[in-house]
Amino acid sequence: MKLFRQHWLICGGTGCQAAGSIAVRDALKAEIQKQGLAEEIAVVETGCNGFCAMGPVAVVYPEGIFYVAIEVSDVPELVSEHMLKGRPVARLFYKEPATKSVIPDMMDIPFFAHQKLIALRNRGILDAENIDEYIARDGYQALAKALTEMTPEQIIAEVKTSGLRGRGGAGFPTGLKWEFCQKSPGEIKYVLCNADEGDPGAFMDRSILEADPHSVVEGMTIAAKAIGSHEGYVYCRAEYPLAVHRLQLAIDQAREYGLLGENILDSGFSFDLHIYQGAGAFVCGEETALMRSIEGKRGMPRPRPPFPAVAGLWNRPTVLNNVETWANIPQIIQKGGAWYASIGTEGSKGTKVFALTGHVNNIGLVEVPMGTTLRTIIYDIGGGIPKKHRKFKAVQLGGPSGGCVPEQYLDTPCDYEAIVKVGAIMGSGGMIVMDDSTCMVDMARFFMDFVQEESCGKCTPCREGTRRMLQILERIVEGEGREGDIETLEELAAMIQTSSLCGLGQTGPNPVLSTLRYFRDEYEAHIRDKKCPAKSCVALLDFVVDEAKCKSCGLCFKNCPVSAIEWEKKKPAKIDLSKCIKCKTCFENCKFDAIN
Amino acid sequence: MLCSGRAKIPQTGVKFREEDMAKLKISDLAKIKEQVTQATSLREGGAQVKVTVHMGTCGIASGARNVLNAVMEELTKSGRKDIIVTTSGCMGLCSAEPLVTVEKAGAEPIKYSHMDDAKMRQVFNRHVLADEVQTQWVLAKGSEQ
């Protein structure tokens, strides 16, 4: 077969023929002959490609360039420019009629181009309420393979090869966890899914359950076969009604098809799945508290060991993984652990889903290969900081258990160990971007308030320690910080970290410690100078216009909700403090940083 | 009583088959795949257009239910039998919701962002029925995979 360096596919559908595509084709062929390119370039006539309104149309491979409304008179230019010199003729590209801009290809949009979908592979493609569509996307093929072709040991080996680590945040190797449980003696074992997503701003698990619930059902059933379990629970918070609804539908439909229940796919293996709705206590995302909650008791953690793999739910050996972890399993079984391990970094394999939120243009859910830098996620995928006069300050990873990463470490790759090195954690995937209007002390106070509120009260360091830390932070942002507060915070933090019963307390001081690591000067400014450098803490603001900086634009005057600002054209604004309610609307609107 | 007030999503597209509830064997998976692929693929003789309204929590919160109702109404008015309307989950770009995908036979899928009731009706009448892509609201063409 002759090899051509370029293929020109000219549409020969009725629409394009009527518009003259045959004449264009003949002219192209003649011109190619004339220029001596007949051995290098093929002209092929194709069927209708659907864009009849813009005919005659042509697609050029390998470049994939799409030409519209080609006329015979365009042919010499096309041949000499594109075929000979390799310069596509831009004036014949498809243009959007209204603004004349070209519609981009989805994969040319940075938001989509930098992503790689494994856990989210079916997002936006299938109807989550219809099991048939999941099956049509090769759903339950991995389960069929696991049930009929693989031994439990082979399944576990495959997951170990993949290098998959727990996506809930701690990053424990999933295959190893399964192996411990498989080796634990016992007739009755359980498979659990942690869908008690609670980090502020995080919605990875909810989105997976809403968009592709069967991937979780399938992943859990595969694990059941691997460890020898016949019953499982998904622990999902009740404030995710749509996720619960779709997951329940998925379970019902799988049961009707015999993909759950007795004798699955005629293999002799049985497994069934239930949803347990949690009331939304953050601590119930901790594994031992979660299991107690399913048992019908108050959700409180207990000391480990024994680990759940030995004594979990109702003291039986139990495997608990997070939603995103489960959604990866069918792909690993179907395509092989080696395939999964080929993506990512040395110690962190595969992809990670992040809920991108905060001061960033493209708020949403992203899945990137491990090793992608934070800068790529925030600037290329996220589209950067929305307000032009604002600068990036830090990104918060891992919610109340995590920390912040400042500008100088933005080139840190997504990798469990690399992120810990800069003082944060991978976490379950919450990623909050903050610009320079965010006060880091106030941010730390917010997370401490959250941890304090969610502390279950069982152990003293967490119950009392977080309360004391919160009181100190509240004092600082109110302008009543004292010398020695920073040292007390550090002392308390170290104590809480080392002596708390569960992960909630052990990691709770992290936001304070990581902000102290990078933004200690902000704490000091609050305490010593009674100033908030980010101009965020109301108690530390004067609400006075800096006349040197004011450009007299009047934006503060126009936006003030209580008309407390006096302003005339070409004169600096003035704030009437007797009317001011300290809502900070003027700060948010001032583009010149002129209000103190 | 949680979620008792949730409105039911209108029946759309190819639905879970109520008949034929026998337990599946492995060979049935391939059969279902083939049936669904046939039923949902856009080809001559079958459906010509598929409209997907992305209905994750983010989509619903920004008004996807109104968009879905609008497209269902316009579909009924048009009397066309070769148009599938279906729902799907979040496609990741929550800040651009409600998102709608229009796929026509032989053409690349077109994603519309920031849709509302009125825009959806115009997209249905101009793009779905008359082939004029409403480029002013287009996010992108193509698909993620």
C-alpha cells in the first residue's frame, strides 16, 4: 500500500456536492498533479460529515484541520500554502458567526486537556440512573473477570501491582489493606465504602456517586470476592440526597440483574450491599467511628490496634475504602495493575481527583495524573485567579487535616510524599485557592473552629486543646493577641497531635502549624502592630481612605450599601465612620488598595 | 424526612428495561452493550440527535431542572421521535453549569454552558431542529475521551 504524507478528505455528501465539492476535488487533483505532489498527497472523497451548511468541507490529516466553504479559486492557495509549505490557510477555517472566533476543540481547552480520567471516566457521558448504559461502557466486565478468571490472591496481586493508595487522604496501599483482611481468620467479613465526605469545599465523592455509582458497586464487589466477604455497606451522609438516591437505584438495578445478591453472574459467589446514611458528623469519616455508627452506636473512634482488617465492623475483619478508591478498582482489574502503575510518580500511582474551589476561575472537579504540579492545576486547568488586581497567596490542601502551600512551592507535584514535604497533605482532594485578600490567621481560625465543633469529645487533648487554640486565634483576629500567643499555639498543637485518640485531633492543628510556617509575619502583625496585612479582619481595620492612593474613581461610593461614603468627581473619597457598618464592600471594590 | 420533597426527574431517553428481569449471565453483558450502543448511537434509521442535560448537584443548583423541563416541552411540541433527551452527571466544570451537550448524527458533540430555559429553547429550535449551532453559548466541541 502506498503511503501518503497527507490525506485530504473532501466531503462528497449531497449537501457538499450541491455546493460544488466535486469541482473542488477535481481542481485539487489537477493542481496536485501540476505541482508534482501526486505521490505524496491523497485526495479522498467521503460521505457527509454533517456540516452541510458550510460545504464544501474538507478535513486534512494528520493535522486534523477542518476547512469550510472551499471554492475552486481557493485551490491554488491551498496547494501552495498548505501542501507545499505546510502553512494551513486560516481564512478557510470554521469561524463562529457572531464573534468570528473559532469554536475550540474540547481537548484544546486547558481545563480538559490537562486532565486524565480514570475514576471519573464516565462523567457527563452516561445516564447514572440506567445500569444498561454503564454496561455499554464495559461496566461489570471487570467483575465478570474477577469472579470467573481470577483467584482472590490474583485480584489482590493485581491491586498491589497497580500501586493504588487510599484516596481518602492517608494514602495506605490498598492491595496491602485487602491482603491483611483476606489473611484474617473469620467466616464473616465486611466491605465498606466511606462516603462520609466532610472537608469544607470538597465534593469528589459526591460527584462520583452522582455521575457513576455503578463503578463503586462494582469495585466493592470485586474486593468482596478478594477477601471473602458477602455483605457490604456504603456509609454516605444524608445531606447528599442525590448521591444516595442514585446509589440506591444502582444497587436495586444491580440486584435485579443478579450483579448483587446470590450467585452473581452464575459464578457461585454471593454479595449484597446496603446504604447506611450518616447524620453528617465529621468524625464519622474516621474509620473506627464510622463502623461504630453503622453498628447503631454514637459515632466515636476507638484506639487502634486492633485495626479494622482484624476487628472492624461488629468485630469482624473489614476492608474500608473511600469512594474514589473504589471507582478506580474496576479499571485496574480490567486493564491490569501494570497499566495503572504506568501513570504517576515513583511513589504515587494513577490519578487523583481534586475539587478545585476558592479564588480560581474554573471552579470544578478535576482528575489529573499523579505528578501534575499544583501550578498546572491552578493556572492551566483552573484558569488562575479571577480578580486581576489580586495575586495568588496560597492553596489549602486536605481541609482541616491539611495545610497550605504558598507561591514558592507551587511547582510541587501531586505526590503523597512531596506534598507532605512542603507541610500539607494530599488529603481526600479538597483544593482551596486563596488570593492575597485572604488572611491566613483567619483561615486557620476557620479550620480550628470547624475541628473544635466536630470534635466528638471522647479524648481530652482534642476536646479541650482545640477549644483553647480556637480561643487564642479568635483573640488574635479580634486585635487582642498577646506576646506569647504564638508559642502557646505551637505548644498546644504539638500536644494535641501526639496525644489525641484519632486522626481528627492528630491532624487538627495542621492548618495552624502550616500557616505559622509560611505566614508567621501575619500572626506577628496581628499581635504586635494590630494590623491585618490582608485587610480582612474587620476589628483591625480603620476604614480610612488613603488619599495618596485613591484615584477618585468612585467605585466605593457606588457600592456602599449604607451611603457612608462621600465622593465627588476628581476628589478622593471619604468614609463617614458614624454611618459605616464595616461590611468591607468598599475594600472588595477598590482596585487601588486605597482603603486602610 | 430527608429527600422526601425531591421532584422526580422526568422519564427520559433509553430507560432501564422493566421487562426481562432474569438474572444475567456473563454473555448477557455483551448483549446489553450491543443493544444499548444500537439504541443510543446516532445513525441512520435510529435517533438523529441526543441532548444530554448534565444534572449533578451543581447543575441542578444552577437551574438544570428548568433546562430539562424546557427541552422536554420543546421536544413534545416538535413531535419528533428521533431525538433522545437524557441526563448525566457533572462533567467537572461546575462554574459553567448548567451544561448541555447536543450530539447530532455525523457531527461532533457541542457543549453549551450557562444554559437557562430561554437559551435551551433557542438551542433546541435552531440547532437541534435547524442545524444552526448557537455559537454564542458554545463552550466547546468534541468530547473528553
